[in-house]
Amino acid sequence: MQDTERETYMTLKKWVLETYFDFCRDRAVMDGWRHGEVLGAVEYHFDCASNPVEQIMTDVVRLGLRANWYPDTEKNARSIIQSRIDTYGGWEALLSDITEEEAKLLRQDIKSLKLIA
């Protein structure tokens, strides 16, 4: 069942990355925020999707922004993602519920982030 009432993975990824850039430019450069503060602001900004597929997708993109810089919060983020995936029915259920193009891109990212083998 492909949900047409939600944003695509590429759109969500674009929004998260644009927000990250904007916070780096506007808060880090202009206001002296540190990287962790920028990531925290991005986390807060995107931790409210009402659609569970969108939330998982934004979680994956935000995990990529951590780039292994914050092991403790990364471990927590991975746990949250896995819990949401388990609630959804597993990775295969999620991947089967999205378009083929999205599944290919998301699968590539989740493999790179070592969320699945």
C-alpha cells in the first residue's frame, strides 16, 4: 500500500539537509552555535511528523548527519529508529509500502548507516 498522502523520501531528505545548512549558516556562523546545537535544532524541527513513514525517513537522514561524531546520542537515535521500525512491522514492511524509487534510495542509506545488512 503506497501512501500518496505523504512527502517522498527525497523531499524529506532535501528539507532536512536544507534546514541543517540554514542552521549552520544562521546559527553556527552568525550566533556561534556549536555543531551539537545545530543538530539538536534540526532534531527538534523534524521530530513531529504525523506520518510514521515520514518520521522514520527523517530519522534516517538525521542519523546520517551525526556522522559518528556523537556516539551516545547516535546509539539512542538508532534505538529510536529500530523501535519505530519494529512498531511499523520491520524494514521489509516499510520498503514494500513505498515506491520502488524511494525504496532503492532509502535502502542505500540504511545500508550505509548500518541499520540493515
